[in-house]
Amino acid sequence: MSRPGFVIETDARTPSLLTMAGSRLSLARLGVGTKVVYPAESMLSSNPIRLIDQALEAPVGSEPLAKRLQSGTRLTVVVLDDERPSPRMRFDVRRSLVERVLEIAARGGVDDVAIVVAGGLGKRWSPYDMTRVLGDRVATSFQPDGRIESHDVTADDLVPLGEVDGHTVRLNRRVAESDLVVVVGAQHGHVPATALTGGLFDVETHRRLGGVSATEPFALAVAQLVAGSVEAFTLRAVLGQPYLHGLLGFATKREWEWGIGDRLSFVAARQAGALAPRTTGRLLHAAPHADYEVLDVVAGEPATANAEAAAVWQAANAIEVVGSADVVVIPVWAGSLADQDPVGSPINAAHEALVRRLGSHLGTPLLRPGGVVIAMHPLEARFSNRRQSAASDFFAKVLPTTIDPAEMGGFDEAACNDEWYASLYRKQFADHPLRTFQTWYRVARATQGASDVIWVGGNRRTADLFGHRAATTYGDALELASNTVGRTPSITVLHGPGLPLGDVR
């Protein structure tokens, strides 16, 4: 069991602390009295089979999976991919989950089995992705017969389940027509998932669920409709914090526990980045892998099992942070953006800082109303030509026109109807264009309570385009913030590449 997360308050004896901004690494001394939130300790992953078997034999709110499977059952295994952790798992626990389900199905005489990857608006899986995540055994068994598919939100054969608030909800055909759906996924956050998430719906349902006019009652009604239409069983692994290897191994350790090897690795990584930033950035930060301790595996009735998985995550990662801060400082590491870029796109960087990390709390927000966010990332306007084509156009054409989500309806509708974007999504494994719009909508909502967002080392044009500001150094950012929060603000820093869960009181 890993050591829990904690908060330190810096004083004159506190060593210089690691900051990460894109692919830039540095050690910085923070002002006396700064609160630094460290996530729970990272641990190596271990064989999860024992936990999986225990969960399947004693599920919550359901009979064991083996008793629900028999000859003639039409079984679909749904692999969730819209909530995977980043950095990418070194060994993807979803492989073990899927293999165990398939073994139980085979023992029960089930021969009508298919696998559906639920990625929502994210990129659809290529054959390489299926082999990498699920392993050769599963891929070679299911791919030749077409029994594994990556859900297409634009498909013509999606099945209407019913209407919610006048909107027809459509679901993946194979899932809708199955006798039993087993949903497997990895819990890496405190937000409980719904039975199937939005990863299997049509584009229009996604627009309603994640659009400007999205409401919680509508989302709950959709979840209830799915729960009443699909017989489902959930199997979910709860993961700990990322444990990095190799030259970046020091990044997930506490600085005062660094050994001589960690210090040498930091110096080597920083100097290599300075001498050859693009090459080193791609090697170290573009597609890192991390180990994740499997804290527990939960199985059973979807709503109950998902709530229990969220509770396990919370118990292992909750950190009490006393009081909301005037300033919250958020380093943004490129390796946590999971877009195969050594720096990370500016839109993904904003989402990582303002939605995923600033929102990683329970109860009272980490930032007080009217406070200032200081984020660290270069905000370089670089996008993958293929996967992020729609994001690049959004950055170049939509944001210069408006940053207000309420004024983007016509733009997102046009993007959804664009044949080129549709082709990139369906055939070239690019994100669906609506993903970029909804990412920005979440960023805009996350900044509503802040008086300012300042990017240290950020590209000034990009920051201006976002409606934010840029500063050359951390000291400059505090100087800019002082106009709002004064000269002696309370400051909270979210440390490292992990995901701290602030239980603010």
C-alpha cells in the first residue's frame, strides 16, 4: 500500500522543488508559506489476477458473472477508452480484465462474443491499438472475424433506445442487441462513471451531453434510459498514481528522497532538453509509459460498482487542503496530455490545467472565487496534422472570432457536418471535431470563477487568444496577479505529474 498524499507548507529549509512545463524541467524555490500538494505515493504495478478473480466471484449488487453466462448468450465486452489514465499504462490492466471475462465466457459455453471499444469522441482504435492494449491472443482471435470494433459515433446503424426531452438517443447496435454487456475500464479519478458512459452514443447525443446547454437532469435521464435498455455488468480496476521509469523516474518521487541517481537523471534530462529540445522532448515526453498500482478491482451492477470504485479511489487519494487559495499554481507536463506530442497542444494543455487538475477536488474549490490561476506550459501553437486537424482549425479560425461557447454553435455544427473531418475520424484515426469544441467548453466553464489565468513561459499570442495572459517567469506572474490578489496571497501548488485529490475544507 502506498503512502498517502499530503500538503507541505514551505519554509526556509524547504529544498528547491521540481516544476514541469511542457517538456521543460526545472527546480525552483517557492515563497515561504506556499502550500504544496503532493499526490499519494506512486507504486509499481503488480499482477491484478487475484483481485480480478475476487471481484468476479463476489460482485456487488449482482450474481457472479459465471452464473449470468450460459450457452446461447449474446455477449459483448465493452472496453472503455474515454477515461484512460495518462501517461499511458506500461501494462494495460484492461487486457487482464478482458482476458478473464473471455475465459469465463468460454467455460460457460458462450460462443457469440464480440468486443466494442468505447472511445466517445476520441480517436477510434487501429488494429495496432487493439493489439497493443488487448494483446496478441485477443487481437488474433477476434480481428480476423470482425468481432472487435471501435465504436463510430457517426455510424448509420446506431439503434434508437428512446427519447429524452424530445431527443432520440442512439446506441451502438451490437451493444443494444446483446443479452449481456460486460463493461471493463480503469478508474483514475474521483468522478463516478455511468453504466456505459457516453462512449457508445451518436454524435447528436454527444452534442446534448457535452454542449453549452448540457444539463445534469438530461445526463441522468440518458443514463437511466441506457440502464433500462441494456443488461450490463461492470468490471473496473481502480488505479493509483503514475510511477515513471528510466530517465524520468525522479519526477514521481519527493525531492528530499532523491538519491544520487535521481539527481543525475534530472541534470541529464534538463541538459539534454536544452541541447536538443525537439529530439529529447520526443524521446522523453511524447509517449511515456507509467506503472500504476492496482488498488482494487470492483465488479457487479454498474451503478453500485462504479460508486464503489469511486469511493476506493477517493479513500486512497484524498488529501485535506485547508481553505481555498488566492492563487493556484499548476505545472502542466507534456507527458500527461497523451497526444503523442513532445510539448502538447495548447488546447489540451488548458484542459489539463484548468479542468483535470484544478478540478481534482471535492467540496470547496481549490481556488477561491475571483482568485488567479498560474499555469506553466509554453502554449506553442502546434498540432498533429492528422489527428488534430480539427483542433488546429478551431485554434486558427474559431477562437480568433469568439471564445464564448454560447457563440460557437454554428461552428461546431459545421465541423460535425464537414466530410473531411468525418473521413479523418472514420478512416485516419483522428479525433472527432466535436471533441475539440467540448474540450474548450469545459475549459471555459472551469475559468468562470477565476479573475485571471496566467501562463508562465507561455506564448503570448496563444494566451491572448484564450483570453488569458502570459508571463516570462513565475515571479512576473505573481506580480501580474498582485493587481487582483495583493502582495501576500495564499498560494497552493499542485505538484508533479500525478492527480492529487484535494479535499478542501
